[in-house]
Amino acid sequence: MLIAVPLQVIVYVAFPPPETVQGFFDLFEKSTLLGLLSLDFLYIISNLLLIPIYLGISAILLKKQPSITILALVFGVISLSCYYPSNPAFDMLTLSKAYSVAAANESIVYLAAGETLLAQYVGTAYVAYYIIGAFSLLLFAYGLYQNTEIHKRIGIWGLISGVFMLIPSSFGTIGMIFSLLSLIPWCIFVFFLLKEFKIMYLNQESGLSK
């Protein structure tokens, strides 16, 4: 996760995504990889990484805070189930290939289909994914903050990131700013969480050895 998030930002800055369907089709024709990356292919991977992270947090919180943990997990599952259908990376790749060999009078069909995909890309499913995912993070972070066995800074950074995530990146300039700002506390949250997992693992190994 700590590698994937900076990579997403670097790709976005170095290769800004096209603003039109024609632009995406042209990009896929030049480079399939860049086309996929421009449609958040790395985001597909980083969202998968949320699963072990959230399961790890749940293992910590479940015994003392079962209600918060279960609700946060449910929100997390719903969020991810909304995201994957909204991402058009491979759908757009398929359309671009069909568009490249289509007759002139057929090309408009593929362009129209691409417009539908782009609308879906930032539509209801994506917004639901973003906001519900923010609530999931806020609940997990609050649980960590309340847990006396965990350093409170972990929960604080998670709460800060979750607040910034309440405004989806698709909500114009303000959404994009909040989206980028949420990544900073998120990476700090994951970093401290990693250290906490390591300490707990070492303590467990030490206890077993005794």
C-alpha cells in the first residue's frame, strides 16, 4: 500500500488522463499499459490491499469493540463491491480495440459506449464506494483511537484521512484537492499501523517461545 499510493500520484502527475473518449482510445492505441494506468489500474490493486489491512485491524478490535468492527467491515465490503463495477479500465481497452478496426460509420457506436463508461466511472457506484469507504475508515480509526492497547496517533491519522475522504474526488476541484490531501494521512496511518502489527507479532512470537 505504501508503494502503490505514491505510484498512483506519480502516474497521475506524469501522465494526466485524457478528458475525452477519443483521447483514451488514442492512448490505448499508443500504449495499453498507460491506458490502463490512466483508468486507475493501480487503484484496483491498492483496493485489494485494503482487505488484509482491514482484516488485521479487525483482529485487533473485534474482541473489545465488536459492534464498531463488524459495522466497519460491512461498510468496507460494500464499498469495494461498488468500486470494481465502476472501474472501466478493461472495458475501455476492449472498446478501443474494436474502435481501431471499426468502419467509419461504426466508430460513433464505440465512442458512445465509451462515453457511457466514463459517466459510470464517476457516477453513483463510484460516489457510493468513496463515501461508504470513508465511513469504514472512520469507524476503524475511531476503534483504534479508543483502544487502550494501541497508540492513539494511529487512530488520529486514520480519522484525518477519513474526513478528507468524505468528499469524493469526482466532485470537481475541491474533490480532487481533498482526495490528494487524504493520501498523506492515509500513508502515515498505514506506516504506523505496520509498525504496530510488527510489534504485536514480535510480542506474540516472544510469548510463544516462552
